[in-house]
Amino acid sequence: MSHITLNIEDARSFLNEQPETLQKQVKVLHKMIHDKTGKGNDYLGWLDLPKTYDKEEYARILQAAKKIRKQSQVLVVIGIGGSYLGAKAGLEFLNVPFKKNKLEIVFAGHQMSGSYLNELVSYLQNKRFSINVISKSGTTTEPAIAFRVLKNLLEQKVGKEEAKERIYATTDKKRGALYSVSKENGYEMFVIPDDVGGRFSVLTAVGLLPLEAAGIKTKEILKGAKDAYTQFKKTNLEENEAYLYAATRYLLYTSGKKVEMLVGYEPNLLFLNEWWKQLFGESEGKDNKGLFVASAGFSTDLHSLGQYIQEGERHLFETVIKVSSTPKDVLIPREDQDLDELNYLSGKPLSYVNEQALKGTMMAHKDGGVPNMLLTIPAMDASTFGYLVYFFEKACAMSAYLIDVNPFNQPGVEAYKKNMFALLGKKGYEHILK
Ligand code: PA5
């Protein structure tokens, strides 16, 4: 049974043709995905992951997470792009905003700010900390520099032998600089399978180790992903929300909408948005094609982007995430004097007001020429997170195949690196500046 619903009624009138007309093509592409005959077919390992994940490695993840919680107050997760956004999205999605985890998770190596790393080094001086360094290639500059600095700090604090017990590496099973460093030093290692690309790797040790260490029940995440795996094997658009979403956004694109905004009304969704932007942006933005993906948190951003969305260039559509039930809420109190004129809301929960904001905004944006899709999720819990991850991954593969691009490579990401290496004087890049 599906854990989510997708309502596309507020998009239909903007489409040149309806998604149902794509049913035949979707079936062909579905077969191409499952038979692994399409572009980038070496990277479809994520597809069966909810069923075929390595159970032995998962048992080691659970053990390592326990050990980290015992050893440390802080876990530093080092990684960038797909090697960090999934864990960050899960942590935010599943965490209570003002309650600290028993184990604090901090991130590093997701940018190259000296000021950030300097502050982090000072912060860690008096803390017991462990490191989970994550890089599939094992050669990415940002995490490699952060790891060198933080590994040195840890070794200075606790000695080389003890540091070895507190460093966990998630990388390729036999290649790359991180693999070599980890092998040489005897760090515990977790594998990112060859056929799973960075942005599709949340359901491997990349996401599962930091999330489990943070006290999140990753078994529930995997359970949700497995439900999604079954649900999104169906080929009919009326049964498969991932394909309906992919088909609708494709038709909005071909009907002239060039920007998709993912919108949520809960602040804990903000990093799901960031993960989603990488997933779709890096998978589809190729060969001069693809929707530009953006995001917003409402009602906050209605007071910044709201004006543009309502009346600016008409090249946008929105995918709105609605959370059906929030376990905690606040009732609006009554006041005898009603000076702030809020008594008409007294006794109402804030979630009710938030929901009316969502409804009113969707109506206004549609009237202003912005199509909407509404994705309703039951709750912000671990199984829904796993389900959503798989939903978006499957939708992304279908979306990219609809515009005929390879979803699983990212050749454009290399361009900045070459220039940066040349400017830094790295051997082999001298010719670029000539
Ligand atoms: O999706 C991808 O493959 C990328 O975004 C990578 O995750 C990112 O570039 C980090 O690469 P690596 O894990 O090799 O350090």
C-alpha cells in the first residue's frame, strides 16, 4: 500500500497533454530501468537495494553505531554532495528541533571554508569525538582536506592507536585514496557498492551509519524503502505515484515551465529539499536540458519569494509536501481583551492555521499561473523518510529517461575542479592556464 498520495489536479489545466497519454512510453522506460538496458545502466544498484542490501554489513553498521555512541559525544561526518546530503536530510526530517541528540552529529568537508573548519577544530578540542569519513571516489578535495585536518587533531588528542578505533571510513571496496589510507591505518571500513552513485546512496552505509549513530531507527527507514520498492514496481500511472510525478513534471517542462520548486510547510523538511535538489539537478541537468530545481520553506519564504511566485516570470511550478499529522502542536490561547484580534482563532491548533495557509497559497499560486502538485505524507517518521527517498529516486530515473539523459553521471561537475586544480598548481593541470 502507498504511504503517500499525489494530487496533480492543480497542474492539469496547464498541460498541453495529460500524463495518461504517456502511459505507453512510461511502460517502455520502466522495462528499460528494470532490465538495466538504458543510459547509465551500470549505476542501477540502488533500485533493488531495499531488498538486496548487504545484511552482514548492516549488522556491522549497527555495531559501529553503538560503539560510536559509547566512545564519543560528537560524531563528525565528513563528506560532500551525495556523501552528506542524505544523512543531513534524514537527521533534520527525524529530529526534534530543540532537543539535542545523545550523540551530536556535525558535518565537515561539505565546503572549503577555513573559518568553519577553524571553528570546528576549536569546538572539538574539549570533546570526545569520532569521525565517519565518506567518499565514494575517495579523492574528492573538500572531504579529503577536512579529513586530513580532523584526523591529525584526533591523533594529537588520543594518540594514533585510539584514533584508529574512532575513525570509520565509507568508500569504494577496493579503489581510491581514502581506501588506501583506511587500509593502511586499519580503520573500520564500509562499502559504497560500485553500482550505486553518490546521490543514490542514502540507503547504504553512507546514510545509515550516521543516522543509526544519531539514534534513528534505520530498520524503519529500510522498511519504508522496501514498501516503496514494492509500490513503485507497478507500471500503471494511476497506481505508481513516482511515475505519475515524473510524467507530470515532464509535461509541465514541455509545456513551458522551466523551474520546479519543492515546497514544505515544516522547517524539518528544509534539508530534504537540499537532498532532492542534488538528486534531480545533478541527474537531469545535462545536454542543455532539464528543469532547474529550487526550493522554499513556507510560510517563511512567502514573505520573501512569495511576491515573485505570485506575479513574477511565469516559468515556475510547485511540488508541495503536506504532512498529514504532526504529533505535537500548540493551541492558540484566548485573551479577554483580544487586542491582537486573534480570538477568532482561539482554541485552534497551529497545525490547522498552517494547513489553511497551504490551501490558500496553493489556490493563489494556481490563480497566478503557477501549477501545483500536492504530495501528502502521513508523518515525519523513519519509515516515511525511507519511503520518500525511494519515491524520489525512482521518479528521478523515470524523469531523466523521459528527457533522454543519463541520470547517473555528472560530467559537468568536473569543469570547476580542473580550473581549481590548475590554479592550485596540482601536477598534470598546468596546460589549462596556458
Ligand atoms: O552524486 C554524486 O555522485 C556526487 O554528488 C558525489 O556524491 C559527490 O561529488 C561526492 O563524491 P565522493 O563521494 O566521491 O567524494
